Amino acid sequence: MLTISELFVYPIKSLGGVSLRQAHVTDRGLQYDRRWMLIDSQNRFLTQREYPQMALLTVLIGADGLSVVHPEMGTIRIPFESAYSDAEEVRIWEDCCTAVLMGSDFDAWFSEALGMNCRLVYMPDSTERQVDQRYAAKGAITSFSDAYPFLLIGQASLDDLNRRLETPLPMNRFRPNIVFTGAEPFEEDRMNHIRIGDKIDFYGVKLCARCVMTTIDQQSGEKSKEPLKTLASYRSKNKKILFGQNLVHQGNGTIEVGDSLEVLTKHAEERFMV
């Protein structure tokens, strides 16, 4: 039986993830997932790909807001309910969408913590950012994620990779939302229509092409060649290195660690592509 073993959200894009026992599924992904983001002076999103020191900021979810912890600067608290400031158009890759500024106090703290000028923004419910409709049906939306509201990875896939590595890596290198057990390695590649806990339907729309962010140690911020070097030897197609599958969904509700994952339909074998 396939079973959800871990759930993660990443409240502030490219900062530390939060492990959950249960998570509420909203119209654009898991609650709190990538609803906040740091931007530069051109309103472009900041990412660990360019600024690996972002890995050193850990995030906690409290009853009334987030806490972000820096190893030297301590903690700043970000309330869920806030007098959001002016709206701005922000850029995530090729997408533009509307966000609101969280305020100068937050901007100053993050700028000092990261050693560069930046601003903290929030995605209000009124912003509906479409996913890439080359792969998903019209109407599917996401938050400040790279492209899709969910990333699914099987624990067996990571175990398979770690057997090939000199030093095993944790799942946090790959930033999934949903991790499951009970399958063969890379069984998620072919999952098309999935139902979790008889509650919510998910649809596999695109295998996830991996980037240099997977090479950043989430504890130290240091880069290495792995896991991309090893993955390239057996998980590469069309010059992309693939690990995990992106999902969209229908329905809202709560999913939990321990919920069953039922595969209702599968993609064709030849779909190993991006």
C-alpha cells in the first residue's frame, strides 16, 4: 500500500521548509506554501540558486504567524494578519503577478540577514497565478512556487539515489510537498490520477527538472556536485535531469501523514520526458 510518509511546506520561497503531520489543501497548494517571497530591486524573486545563504534562514509556523530564524541575528516574526502595504508586480521566472509589500521593517531585517537589499512580499488571495497550461488544464493556479502547486517524490526514489552516492543525502535537497512509501523507485513518474485518503484528487502533469539548488546543503549553505552528477548518469532526458513529479489538484481539504495514496490511472511508459 502506498502511504504518505512526509508533508512539507516552504512558506517563504527558497527559505527553509517546515515538516507537518497534516496540511490543508487550498486552491493554490498547501496552506502557507510559498505565499511569501523575497524580491530584489527589480522585483525579481530571490532564490538559493543564486544566493545559497538563503538556506541558513529557517522558518517555523506558529498560531498567528511565521518565525524566521537566522543563526546570528536571531528571530523575526511575521504575522498572518498584517496591514499589508502597496501592491507591486513581481516576477517569478517568466511569470508576472501581483503581490503586496510586507513593510520596511521586514525588508531591513532580511536585507541584513542576507547581505543584500531585498523586500518581503505576500501573495493575497486576489492574485491567481496560472500554472503552465502546456501541461495542465486551464484554471489550475499556484502560489510563488516555481511552476506548480505540488511536488511528489517517492521515498524509494531517494533510497535508490542514495545507494549510488558516496554520501547519502536527505529529502530536503529536493523540496517536495508530498513524500510517500510503499512503491518501487520512480514509480511516481507514471502516476496520472491520484487520490489521497479518499479526499482529494491529484494529477501528475510534468516530471520535475532539477537544478543546482539540489546541490546546496540546507544546513550549511555549501554547494557540491551531487546529486546532479549522479542523477545525470541515469535520470537524464532531453538535457534535463528528472526527479519527482509536479501535480495539480481538484478539491480542498486536509491530508495527513499516514493517509493512503491510490493510483487511479497511469501515464504511458514513454512519458519519461519534460
